[in-house]
Amino acid sequence: MLSYMCHIAVMKLLHVTLGLAASCVMPIAAAVAEPQTSDARPYAIEVSSGVQPVSAEEVRYPSGAAMRRQNGSCSLQFDVTADGDAQDVRVLACSSADFRKEALRATRDFSFDSAAQDAVMTIRWTISPPVSGEIAGDLH
């Protein structure tokens, strides 16, 4: 009976030791196996304009378009007040309603360095890889 109890105690000690050794190695192995790539974005957003924004809200990729892996672009015309605010924002051409909504939101949130009339801005959204057969920045 004593040898049986010693056997059980040795087995428990062995299990605890192996468990501790495995728990020490596992987090290190997991950290090495999966490198962090949180800064990598699968898309690009380009804003081109004749007037320079001083401060700008971040232009976002519309979630619906991103889920469909859709590229797009919008051209807008607007006036800039003496305070640097965009007003009378008009969409000249846009590839979809998702991009139109985001372009209007972003342009209205921009601040510009000088007053201007009939300023034109183009925003292009490019996701990589796009849906096959799609032409990037196709305006309708």
C-alpha cells in the first residue's frame, strides 16, 4: 500500500512539474508564432485638392464598400469661408452612395488655410486586392 501511495505522489509531482514547464513555454511559442501586423492597412485613401486642409478629420473607408472590397472615388466642389470652413459642398461625381456619404462628411469636417470659391477636391479609396475586373476610381 505504501508503494502505491508513493507512486501516486510521484505521479502528481510529475504532472505538476510538466504542467508548469508547459505553461512557461506556451506563451512564448504563441508570441513567436504570430507576428503583430496591426499597422498594416489593406487600403489607401488619397485626398487631392487645390486648397490645403489645415486640420482634417480622418477620412474613413466606408464599411459597406470595404466588405465588398470595392474601390471608389468622389469629386466635390465647395466654397471655403474666411474662417476656413467648407460650405455649399456639392458632389460633382461619385462612384457609389457609400463613398458619397463619407466624402460629404469628411469635407464638411475639414478646416482650410484660406478662403476660396469653387474649390475642387477628389477623394480616392483603394482596397487591395479589389474585386476582380473592377477599375479603381471609376466615377459615375
